[in-house]
Amino acid sequence: MKVLETERLLLEPLSEERQEEFVSLTADPEAMRYWSPSGAFDRDEAEHRFSRALARTRERGFGRRWIVLKATGAGIGFTETKVLGEGYDDVPPDDVELGWMLTRPEWGNGYATEAGCAARDEAFEHLGLGSVIALHHPDNLASARVMERLGMSFEREFVHTVGWPYRVYRLTRERWEELR
């Protein structure tokens, strides 16, 4: 997996060097408010999830990327392209999901949209996907706005098997090509 570059960001493939940053990011209750029904992760949970994401990324050749500011070299969160998997009764498990999470000081600067656009374009250009989805908790309006900026359209609401509500947005290849 190569590093993706945008105007202000480098999207580096996930590596062991980013584990402590991931642990810190996912320990923030505010950053995790809409990410997990159980809230912030403790160290063991964060390390476990980091290891799983790293293994998936290496196995599939796509996955989580750490978002780095070009100007400072600071890591500010991640973007992810992943196969959704089981646990979502109303969404096919082989759908590919785009996601992102940023440190709170970087919210509102357009970095999620910038990183999401690069991940979206990679999904269509290099992975050859027919569509991508993104999920957000209904109260997470900031993520909904990012999805709309990526060209995605609201598809439906559903509840995860653990009882957590989501809204699904989708972008088809055809719509992506129209946006280009």
C-alpha cells in the first residue's frame, strides 16, 4: 500500500508506530461518543482493535491509513476503507465502508473530507469497486456532512445487532464518475 497525498495531508498505511496515537485517540470520550456504544476504549481494547486493523490492512492490501499533516508531520487520526463484515443485518457484509476519526483539536478544518475524498477515489480507481458506503450515528451530524461532501446519498437507517443506530450513505461508481 502506498502513501496517498492530498493538498494538506499524507495518508500513511497503518503501522505499529501509530499504536500509541490510536490508543490516545480512542481513549477520548468525546471522539468516541458516536463510534462505539461502549464509549472510549481502555488500553487493552484499543490495542486489540489496532492489531486487528493492522492485520486486515496487511492481508487485504487496503484498510486503515494514518492521517498526517504535511506542514507539521503530526498524526491527527485515521481514515479507513474496510469490508463491513458481519453484525449489520440490513447491510451486505461484503459492502466496503469508508470511515474516519480525528483528534478533537483538528475537528472543523476539513481534514475528514480531504482524507475521505482520497480514500473514496482510491476505492474506485485502484480497488475497482462498484460502490462504497459510510455509516454514522444519527446524532453525528458532522459525519453526515462529510458523507454528503464526498458525494454520498442517504440510503436508510438501521440498528446494529448490539442495538446501536446507524444511518447508511452510499456512493456508486456511476455517481462518482459524474462528480469528477
